[in-house]
Amino acid sequence: MMKLPFFPPRIARLAACACLALALGACGGDGGSSGGASAPAPKTDTLSGTAATGAAVANATVTVVNAAGATATGKSGADGRYSITIESAPPYLLKVSTGSGSVLYSFAASAGTANITPLTTLALHDAGGRKPLAALFEGWKTTRLAGDAITAAAKRVNANFAALYTAKGVDPKTFDFFSRGFAADGKGFDAVLDGVSISLSCSTTSCSETIKVGESVTTYDFSISVAGISFSGGGTSSTIPAGSKWELTVRGSANGVPFEQTIGNIEFGAVPASADGAQQVVQQYGGVSGGVSGPGVSLTYSYSDLSTSYEGCGGCGVGSTIVLKSKGSVSVSGTANGITIPPTTTRFDYTYTYRRTS
């Protein structure tokens, strides 16, 4: 089995060094030049997640709009997963069209995971006063929903479908379907999506909903009690079962250039069990310097503004996820193959999602 430690900055460091060694800032770093200092690149945020209705929303265009009204697009993969980098101006609203012609919507208060599903759509339908979400998307620059209102609506979604969640092995008291990673594999939360059907019918000013659980039409309770629902997730620690197998997906960007890689067959001993690993990375790499040397290459680097976070999976049943995030800047300078590399900065923003497969 492959053993892969939690070492987020290494990817950013090697990516930056490789780009410099090959050429001279091809990755779009904020390097110096003989013509004087260049303007700093705009700060960007990366949003990623899964678009699914149970089945993956595959090979579809995902669009995100920021609070300044700027938009960016990206394509979902065969598994429904997507990643989009956009100029930083939170909060964000997202949409994707399904193969059946309906449109799903989602929300993100900041960079990170933003799944797009019928349940995120239903929560926004509730938080927006049952008004057309298409109009909300078009007017996002001037009229936005409050994050607290969306969180409250998401809790009502979990309360309405609590029995279905429990039947599929998902805890309705803690599962935040906007930001918790999942796979469109028919298990766990994806099985919840398989078990529910949501259809919105809209006029120019209002919408009504038709909801089925299984084959039965159900009335949605917009005033249901959400007592006990906290969206606390798995907290800052995880119990990694001996012998379990995991898959790691790394998504994000370096200077706005998207990056994604999935590695399977991760040994359970290489899966981080607590936030301590993330904190150690901050302490070890936050603002310190180092070097990379080899035949024809002599480079120095330093990190700044580095931050990491950890979201555990609690008991970590099959299908559970651990989400690590690492964001910051790495500055590199030196020589490569006789060429002087001016100080060049790469801004990186990566999300590491470990998912238990068995």
C-alpha cells in the first residue's frame, strides 16, 4: 500500500520550484523583472465539491458568481466533482444544470467545499423566501442572502429528512451538506439524495415545491424545530479504524491555476487523526525559510500567510471524510541551469479530502 503523510506545503513548494526551474515564471508568479515591479495578482478563492442528485451531475458547466458580480465557470467530472477559482469576493452563489434540465444551486461563505445538490437548492429556496433562485443568482451583486439564514434553512432540511438520514447512516444533527465532502457512489449522504426528489415550480416572483421521499409525496415543514442540530461535524479528531482503506483527493490552485489529483489505496496509518498535524505544519512552515539544491539548481524559499484547518470524521464509518485545508504563499528565488530566478511568489489554496472507502 502507498503511505502518504499529511504534508500540504510540499506540493506547493515543489510546484513552485518546478515552474521556476523550467522557465522562468510560467506559472504566473509575482516575479520581479528588469522593467520594475509588477502589479500584484488579484487574490483568488477556490471552490470545489460534488454536484449530484444521487447520480453524479457529470460533465456539466458549474458557474459561480461572487459578491462583486464577477463569474467563473468550470466543468464537473464524470464523478460530479468540480473545482473553480474566482477572484476573491465572498460570499458566493453557484449553479449547475442537470441532464434533466433542472438547475441546482449552492452557496459558499468563503473558499472551500461547496456541494451542489437538491438539498442545497432546497435550503436556498427556504432561506430566500421561496423566490426564484435564478433571479437571486442574476442579482447577487446587489441582493444576497445572509449566511445565518442559509445555515438555519439547512438545519431545517436535516430536521425534515432526519428519518431518511438515519436510515442511510448519516447523522442529521451534525452533517452539513453544503460543506462536507461526499462521493456520488450511492453510499452515505449520496444514498440520502437517491431517496429524495425535489422539484420547484416558479413564476416570476415565487416558487412552490413538490417533494417526495421514496415514492411518497411529503409536505415540507418550513417551521420545524431544529433543536439539537449543530453542524459540528467530526470536530478536531478522528478515530481511524485499523485496516481501513482511504482515498485522498487534492484540489485547489496555485496562482489561480486549478490543480486536482486523486490517490487511492491510502494506508490507514497515513491518515491524519487530529488537528495536531495541521498545527505542526503551521509551526514548521509558517514564515520560515529553506532551500532546494541539486545539479544546476539552487533555490531558496519562504512561506508567509500560511494557514491550515482540520475537520475530522468522528467515528469514521465507510464513506466518511476528513478535510484538511492549506492556504498561503511561497516565495522562491535562486538559479536554475545557469539562469537567475528573481523573487517569485506563488499563492496556493489546497483542500485535501480523505475518504474512507472500506
